[in-house]
Amino acid sequence: MAKRVLIVDDHEPFRAVARELLEDAGYVVSGEAADAAGALAAVAVEAPDAVLLDVQLPDRDGFSVATALAVPGGPAVVLISSREAEDYGRRVEASGARGFIPKSRLSAAAFTALVE
Amino acid sequence: MSSTVVISPETRNVLRDPVLLVPAIVGAGLAIGWLGADTGVSGTRVAADLALAWALMAASLVALERTRWRRSRALLAAAAFVLLAADLQWASSHALWTLGFLLEALWVALLVQVVLTFPEGRPWSRVAWVATVGAYAATLGGQLVGALVLTDSRDVLSVAPYETVAEAVDRVQGLLGIAVALALLFLLVRRLLVLRGAARRAQAPLLVAAGLTVPATVLWLVWVSANGDDAPTLETVDRAVALLVPLGVVAGIFSSRLRRREASDLVVELRAEGAASLRERLARVLGDPTLEVAYRLDDGRYVDAAGEPLELPQDPNRTVTLVRVRGEEVAALVHDPALLDEPALVESVRATAGLVLENERLAAEVRAQLAEVRASRGRIVAAADAERRRIERNLHDGAQQRLVTLSLTLGLAASRNDAARSDVLSRALDEVEEAIVELRELARGIHPTLLREEGLEAAVEALARRTPLPVTVERSVGDRLSDPVELAAYFVVSEALTNVVKHASASKATVRLDREADMLRVVVEDDGVGGARAAADSGLAGLRDRLEALDAKLVIASDAGRGTTVLAEIPCGS
């Protein structure tokens, strides 16, 4: 079944390639946001099944957005970053996100493995 | 006697300088002696008055060396005068007799005031003020009221001579006197218990002496109220006991002078011993445990012996005495103002300790400069760290971000095109991924993000995991440490592990992080070939500024064949 995904990243070219990757695998990208405020607003309006969420956003960090979204019935959140998970220690775990994918290894398969 | 004393113009004032009263008191004494002899008063009685008056005068003169005791000196001199003036009762003139009667006991009140306002002329407390007023009421006031009702024919002030009223006045006077005496005793004991140091040394003899006169005075007052006051023998005893007061004043001054001699004996000791306890020794010599020594730097600032900056106090309860050597201020002694009572003591210490203080000042100056250098090195390291952090962030958010997007794009393209093109794209993709890895390592070496996020233990464990041989981490750091300490410890481990991998041919390594109180101990050991040295161009040598800014120590033990141990001790007190 086609899942609806929101992509949150402040780098527009990255959002474009991520959208193609996910759409190739059958996901429906319901929207895109460039910052934390936009992400929370889009989740409220579009109610996506999953969120691909960059850690480094211009207004707040992705961990706090993930924590805000980790409520019953909320979307599955997958954190991404140009850094390694190791650089963040226990913060990934503590955020309530489903998991973490370094951007350089982002693929639809890796994403599916975390949200399914 | 007075002609031998040189008086400077600004002190030519009777209240300031009892010396001017000497001829008068000697003359008055001789006149009283003649009066007494003329009226058949016993020689012992006359001698007692003269002895006490001259002793009071002498005490006042000895106290001239104490500039702060001006009022006490004037009171002592006044008491001597009033004591002799009371002997006008021996004169045949009724007017003079009445004047003598009025002044009969006033000297006692003056001495009470001397004691309760000693040494600076200000009452010790409100109770002391009340007791002093009580003493005047009992002596001057009592005699004045008594004179109004006295039945004695010589009394020119008598307006209503009633025997019973006069007796009642006497009794009230006696009771008031006893109350004042007991209050005095209470105040004396309390003061003795709180005084310390120089003030105690100078004042205790008078306080004890005054305390001893109290029982005698009370007995005398009790006896007088029972038997009337016409008892020349008792008056003689009373004056003899009162001699304790001038003796106490003089004894206090001499005990301070003894102290001064002790001070000059300590010159040799002051010069011989090391500087660490100079403050303690000066404090002991001056008898002021609160003494502080502030060394003056060339730029006018003051520092303590360790070179730490110090402000001279504006507090009225602290006094600052400047020490000059060859006209140049080298130090300031911050002390209890009571030491001003012993200017000669302070002066002798100032003179003898001057050179030692001068040496100490130079040492303190060097320490202050070292502290300054260390602080400035710390600021330089901190500025460099901030810059590294900025570069690391820029690498990630700029170049890394773009490379990552590029690699994903290439991957996407490779999956969608024909085989030949796909192959070219795959090779481009490999190159990009390689660049990403290298860039990540570069950024990590510039500034470890995890250290900032999660602290030293987590960052060191990540380092250990990335090291291509087994590394055991034992850690007990606890709370987060300051940024410079964490960075220094991290870089020590990072450089040491890099060396292990590059040079040691080791099979394993151990990293230990121990925090004990204010010291972080970092140990990196391996089982390799040893023989390592901290070459000037090695990574560890490059940490020198960083470590010295923190006053940290780095030791490398590396005997050939016995592995290498790198030990860093980093002070981490808050």
C-alpha cells in the first residue's frame, strides 16, 4: 500500500532527490517542509504516515520535532543527517524516532525497513 | 620638667597634650600639700592624693605615644586635677570648702569614663554610656544635691539644711555608686572576653586593673553608707587602690613595647625563611591573625603572594599600612585598626620586613605574570576551539551536504540508465562516497561533535570503536567538565591512539579516565614495542599549549619492549 510521507530538510536539492527515491519505491510524498515550524504545520494538515526528518534545521533541531511528533497515532519519524548516528550519541534513541539513516546511505529500502 | 619636652605647634592644646598641664599639676600638688599640712591633715592622706594625682598625670604622659588615645589622656589629666581640687575642703575659706565638697568624688567618675571609653574616647556600648552617666550622677550630681541640704556651716550652697534628707542623699549616692560599680565589672569582663590581638595586648592590663578596683570600691561604699564618710584612712586606701588604673594604662603600653622588641628579634627569621609563610609570620609578630599582605605591581594593581589580584579594602574596620622601600611602595599590610595603637610596632615590622616584602613582591609579580600568560594562552586556545567548531559546522552544512545530495543523485541516475552509462555513474558514485568519508573524518578531527553533544566518556568510547584494534575504555568521569578540559582530554586520547595505531605494533590498548576531586587523570596504555618519544612534531607535542593553558601535566613512559603509557593530569576544579 502507498504510504504518505512528509520530507523535512532545508536543502531543496536534497528534498528533490529524496522525493524521487521514495516515489520510485511507491511512496506518496504528501508534502515538503524546510524547517521545524513548517514540518509541524504540515503534519497537522496532511497527517502523513511517515516523516523523513533532517536533524539540522534552521529553527529547531530535528530531535525536538521528533519528540513532539512521538504521540499515539502520530507519524513514524525517520531522522536523517549528513553526520553519522554516532555523532549524536543517545539523542537519536531518546527522541522517540523510529530510527536514523545517514543521508549518504539513504535508500527506499533503508527507509522501509524502519517505518514498516 | 616641661622645658625638656619639645612641643610642635599643632599639638599646643591642653586637651590634646597633657604635657602643658604638668607645671600646673605639680604646683597644685604642692599647694595641696601645704594646705593639708596647714590644717593638720595626716601626711599619709596628703601623700595618697599626691601619689594618685601624679600617677594619673604620668600615665597621661606615657600615653602621649598613642595618637588615638588623645581623649583618654585628657581624661586622665582631668582626673588628676579634680582629685587635687577636691582637697580644697582643707582650705579655711567656706567658698573653697564648698567647691572642694562638690568636686569630692568627681575624679572617680572621670576614671570610670576613662575605662569605659578606652582607648579612643568613645563609649564601648550603650550600656557603657549609661554607666558613665550614672557615675557622674552619683558623684557630681549627688554632691550637688547634698550641698543643698547639708547642715555643715561651711557649706555656702545650703538652702534647706535637714540632717535626715542629707543622710538619704548619701544613701542614694551609695546605692547608685554600687550599681555603677557592678555594671562596670560586667562590662569589663565582657570586653576582656571579646578583645583579640593588639587591642587586647594594649587594653587588657587596664581592664584587669579596673576590675580589681571594683570590689574595693563596693566595700568602701557599703562601709560609708553604714558609718558616714569622715574616714581619712579609708580615703587613703581608696586612693591607693585607684593607683591600679594609671598602672594599668602604663602596663598596656609597656606590654606593647615588649612586643616591639620581639618584632626586631624576628628580623633574622623573616629574612632567613622561605616566603610561603611570610604572611603568617608577620601576622604572628603583629598579633593580628587577620593580617593580609598585598603586593603592589608596577601597574598599580595589588596581588597576593600567589599572584592573584586583590583589592585594598575601603572598610573602616580594616586599616591599610603602606610599606615603602627606598621610597617605592612595595606592599600594603591590611590589618585590624587596633594596630594603630602600636605605631612603633607596625613601624618596626615595616622597617624590618621591607626588604623581604620587596623580594616577595617581585616573586608575586612573576606569579601574576605567569597567571596572566596562562589566562591569555587559555583565551587563545578557546578562540582556536571556537574557530574549529565553526569550520567543522561549515564543512558539514556546506560541502558535505552537497556531496551527499550529489551521491544520492548519481545513485538514482545509475539505477535508471542503460548499463554502459550506469557503469560510469557507479564509478563517479564511488569517488563521491570516498570524498564524503574523507570529509567526515577531516571534520571529526577538527572538532568532535559527539564530545559537545554527549561529553567525554561517550566521545572517547566512539574514538575507541573507530580505532582499528581492540581498545578497552575504563571510565569514571561523572558529570560534564568544562569545554577546555574535555577537549584537552579528548585530544590526548585521540593523539595517543593515533600513535598506537601508527607506531606501536600493539595488539590492544587501554584508555582510563579517572576523576578524583579536582583532577582528571587520562591514561592510554598499549602492549606494543615501546621506545616512543614525544617528538617535537608529534601530535602530542602539539597539545602543549592546550595542556599548559590548563596547568596540566603530560608524561610519556615508553621503555623499549614494554609498551607505551601516556598519562595526562588535567586540573578540572570548578
